[in-house]
Amino acid sequence: MDDDVLKRVRLINDIKELVDYIRPYYPKIKVEVYSIEEIEKALYHTFIKLIGKILYYSPSNMRLFLRDYLLQFQIMNIKQIILGTIVGMTRKEKSKLINILVEKLLGNEEFINRLIDANDLDEIQLLMKNTRYYKAVREGILYFRNYNEVFVLESFLDQLYYQNLIKEEKSFNRTEKKILNLYIDCITEVYNLNIIYRSLLNKIDKKLVSQFLVENYLFFNKNEISNLVQINDINDFITKIVERYKEIDILKKFISEIGVNKEHLYWWIEGLYINYIFNKLIPKIDNIDYSTILGIIKMIIGKQKEIQFDILPNVVKVIHRKFDLLE
């Protein structure tokens, strides 16, 4: 979607009209119930189908990266299954919450179906043995049983996704490293900052927060991240990160143009790093491999940004407005 199309998306005030308008950009999108959850699920399903097509035609190392990229959606499935089990959902109800296409692409359909069949958390934990998720799920379930809180479970699973991406960096060749390492550095730092921000909002114990962080750094070094964890006031946190960003020319320019969005801080931070990637990575006409990898990364970032920052916010706005008018 170009800027003109996105502007139009933000102006549409009818939910069915909005879905019809984006349909050419999300081929075969199926929306039976016009709710926020169903539309979000349909958008990401179409996005994952696109990733699947790219995966099929990509060079070997890019296929490995894209499979690792898809793990974030598998983790979403696992979270939904566990949360559904906690609240006593039926198998049918849990099945509706997950995206089975991800599991097909990753060759994990049989396992995820066994997980959906699980009747309680003990059975889920047993099924997770000998998988990459076992420790995160075990610790998360233990914390939930002690404190009736799923924040730890979700955070450990999210952390695992980023740790896995970092671990795979060593397999990239020189061309891939130039692009993929920067992308990974950016998204892991966004993750770390978001964990700290969420911990401030929810008053999470500082030692616990430190356990969720990923050992990977870009603009903030290890010591600076540790100092941010110790901050107790959100405004102090914002001041510190903005001061650091203003030391980087690309980010300083971006901030001067759009300001600081304290109300939607996570989206603002993510947008800052997306802008940085797009400005830092410039296509090289004489290097086909570089241009191909860059094209894939920019497509992934652009499509996910389009869903998160443009389409879904307006979906939420339109549906909420409809309910406000009905009251």
C-alpha cells in the first residue's frame, strides 16, 4: 500500500467498506465476523501466506531466517492454547484461536494438534519436553500457579524468539549479515525497551524484568539497559531514551519531524527503528543477492507496519465508534 492508499484507509468509517477496500492488497482475505479479533486474524493469515510463498522461492539461508521469523506466530499459537486451557476452553474454541497455516509451513501441525488436545497445564508441560519451549513454559506455568499471572509465561516465550534469531546470526554469509544483523539488532532492542516500559506500567519486580531481557545491543549498551530497568518513573524512562536517540543523526531528524508520542510509546519506538532501517539500508543495483534480501526484509517490515500502524488502529477506531453510537 502506498501513502495515498493508507491515507484513504485511515479515513474510512464503515468496517465492511474498510475490509473491501484493502481486499486487493490482501488477496482472498476471509472475514465472516467483523470483529477486531477476526479481522486481525484474517490480516495476519494473509501475511503468513505471503511469507510462505517467499519462503518457497528464497535462497537456503533466507529460508532458514524466514522459518525463524515465523516462530513468532507459532509462539502466539502456543500462548493462545495455554491461555485457552487456563480459562477452560474446549478443543474447538482453542482451535479457532490459532493459525494452523504457520504450523503447516513449519512442519509442526501434528504437535500443535496434540497441544490443543491437552486438558490441563500438566499435560501441556509434559508435551513441551524435548522442545525449545520447555523451560520457558515450565517457568511460566510455575509462576502462574504461584501468582495467578501470565506475564512471566508470555515474556519468557517472547524472549525465546529473539534469542533464537540471535543464535542463527552465525549462519549468515557476509551479504546476509549486513542486512539481517541490523534488522535483528533493531527488533531485539525494541523488545528490550518494550519489556522495560511494560514493567513500569505493571510495576513488575526489577530482578524479574532483568531475566526477560535479550543480550543484544544497538543504541543502548548493556549498562545503559540495566540503568533503564532501575528507573521507576515512565517520564524519566522516556526522557532517557529520547536523549540517547537525539545523539544519532537519523533518529534525531525523525524525532524533530514527528515529535514523541507518549500515549502510544511502543508504536512510536518501533516506528523509530523501522525508519532507521529504511534509511540505513539502501539498495545496491550491482549486488543482486543484497538487493533480493533487502527487498524481502523491507516487504516484511512494510507489511507488518501496515497491519499494526495503519489498518488495525482504524479497525479499532471504526468498531468502537459503531458501539458508541449504539449506546
